[in-house]
Amino acid sequence: MTQTEGATGKAPVWLKLAHGSGAAAFGIKNGGFDYFLLLFYGTVIGLEPGLVGLAILIALVVDAISDPLVGYWSDNFRSRWGRRHPFMYAAALPVALSYFLLWNPPDWGQTGLFIYLTVLAVLIRTFITFYETPSSALIPELTTDYADRTSLQAYRLLFGWSAGTGMSVVMFGVLLTGPLGMRDPDAYATYGIIASVLIFATIMMSALGTHSRIPYLHQPVETGERYSVGRIFREMLQTLSEKSFIALFLATMLFAIASGLSAALAFLMLNYFWGFSEYQIFIWTCSVFISALLGFVLAPWATRRLGKKRATILLGVLAFTIQPMPVLLRLAGLMPENGDPLLFPLVLGVNVIDLALIIAVQVVSFSMIADLVESNELRTGRRSEGVYYAAVTFTRKTTQGLGVLAAGLILSFVNFPEGAQPGSVAADTLWNLGALYAPAILAVYLAALLCIARYRIDRNAHEENLRRLAQTRKGAAS
């Protein structure tokens, strides 16, 4: 089946809402891994922070193998429900169940907890790949419009960020308000129940909401060649060898590592480095909704005005120089002291603007993946959305992998005390934490922008690819 006219124009709003809603599952899972996993296992359960990072790194290595295989499988899968939807439906229950178990660990000691966390991290990553990769791979098929693909991606990240933030609001506004505060194990168990139910529900909503588009989607190309391990890896390497993809893959991975490091240390920085109260952290968490909405509006606007590559670089330079600035100014003694009434609104205002820019950068850079699909189809004759978006899924999950590992190593290096009360950590320890955190964030982000500069597909190149594909399909049909 070839693509029909219904998939060549802009996607209607209802379709963007249906497709984007499923990203809430990834956002909830991501928020839990980014903000609470190290805190829960490292300070509440008592697993050494370096072991938490190692467990996530092991799962990351497994991901490096499983993600592209799932992407390739979904590119070449044949069923009456198309290439993508069988994977999306199949992922809903397993990922929800494994996520529930993650927040209800047994009392097995250091070794047992390490094994338990490692196994569940592998399972959750694999199951979420079975949903997130096929679902994201629908973007190039739902619309071929250059700017509208950014809009589709904006809806996904709006739902993803809002859902992850919403669960954080529930945690700080409801579940962590008891006498134990952020160290209450029952709060995390309740969180696991709520989050698992929502993950299941949003995956099903997205799969059902986009089900009607199945007749308009592509089917795998018949080559007559039998599948083999050699063929699979040959075709994946051929797909992933495009220079623009390599540049974008490296940039996206660096973005994810920096975001993961920032997220893993976020509440420790807020609670200990800045000395903010739990109520102030709750307000901080709620402000993410504002940033998500600003990023949702900013990304499509910047794409229309500047094109995707220029928009990513410009927004990125602004975002990634702003983010570490408050920490660097504190290290230089140029910020108000903890407890000063000016400190919280100042740092909060900077964060709202900076996070909106970061979200916009994510939206535009992720949408650049979609424009690789037609370029690759001209080069290889195959539609390989799943392989490309598996790379995006993989790099987004390095947020919990290398990012959490780096965070755990920083905490171990500065000898950050386990279970310490806010205000009781030595000033030298906090200074060392900031001195490692801020330069690391800045260096990784700027390296990502250097990679983006190597991306070559702009609006004109994309439209030329569409024109050449249309001619090829017309010739094949005649």
C-alpha cells in the first residue's frame, strides 16, 4: 500500500492530541527515573548511589541492542493492524506492571536490591521501547509537512512533560507531605500504583486514537529476500550510516545525558544547594507546566521563522548558557544567600525561561528525525522510521543511563552524606557539588550543538526529497 492523500497534508488537531497523549506514558516513566529513582533507591531504600547508576548503565547496554531491533521489526512487520499498532497494544500491560514493581522493592540487601533494580530497569526500558518507538515512528506518516512535523512533536513533548510534571506535583503536593517528607517509602509505593495505571491508560488511548489511520500508513516493501541476521544488520547499518543522522544521533544523546544529569540531581540541588523548602520545591515543580506551554508555542514558531537547524542552534545557545549560570554565580559569591527572600523568585524565573527554551530545542531536534525518512527512502528504497526513532528512544533513555550514572559518580566523589537533613551538609561539600555540576552540564550541551551544526537537511532539501519520491511512486504505479 502506498501513502494516500490523507497523510500528505497537515494533521488535524484531534489526531495530534490522540497521538501526543501516548507520550504521557513515557513522560511519567521518565519523570520517575529522572527525579525519584536515585532519591528513592539511594536515600530511602539505602542502595549505594553508584550501584543505582551502574544498574541503569547495564540496562542502557541492553537497550543499545534491543532498541534498533525493535525499530527494525516494526518497520518490517505485517499485520491487518499495520506495522506499528500491534507493538503499541502489546506494550501497555507489561510496562505498567514492571513500573509498579520498581517502586515496591523487596528487602533483599545491597546485592539483592542491585539485581532487582537492574532486572526491572531492563524490562521497563524494553517494554517502553515496544510502545514509544512505533508510536513516535508514526510522525513522518501522519504528515509530510516540514513545519507540521514539528507541531506533532510539540504535542508529544507537551503531553510528556506535563504528565511527568503532574506526577511530581502529586508527589510533592500530596504523597510526600507526611512527617517523613521525601524519605517516606509508602509514598513511593502509592506513586507506583497511580503511575502504572496512568501509563496503561495513556498508551491505550493513543493506540486507539490513531487506529483509524492504519489504512493510510505505509506497508513494508516486498524485496523477495529472506530475513536473516546478516540482512537485518546490513539494512540497519545502511540506514544509520547517513551523515546527517550520525550528527543528530550524537547531538540527541549528548542532550539526553545532560538532561539526565540535571534531572537526577535536581531535587538534591534544590533542597540542599539552594536550601529551598518542600513548599518552594512544590511551586518549582508546578512552574514546569508554564515552561512546557511556552516551549510548545515557541518550537513551531521558531521552525517556521528559522528552519529546524538554525532554530535548534539559536535556542540551544540561549538555553544552555542560561541553565548553569545561577550555580556559577553562587560559586563566585554573586547570588543571594540561602534564605534570602530574593533567591527563590530569582532562580525560579531563570528556570522557567531556560526550561521553555530547552523543551523547544528538544521539540525541534526530535522533529528533525522525521525529515531523514524520505532522504533514506530515496537512498535505500525502504521506509525506516522505526530504526530512526529507535535511536531517539535510545538517546532519550540515556537520560536515565549515563545521566544518572554521572549524577551518582558526582555524589560519590563529593562524599555526599546519605540521609542527611537539609542544612546539615558541609558548605565545602555543597560547593564541590556545584563546581562539578555546572561545568559538566555546560560542556555536554555545547558539544551537542557542535554536532547539530553537521546536520544537512533543510526545508528546501526536504521538499525536493518529497518531489523526487512522488515522481518515483508515480513511475512505479504507471
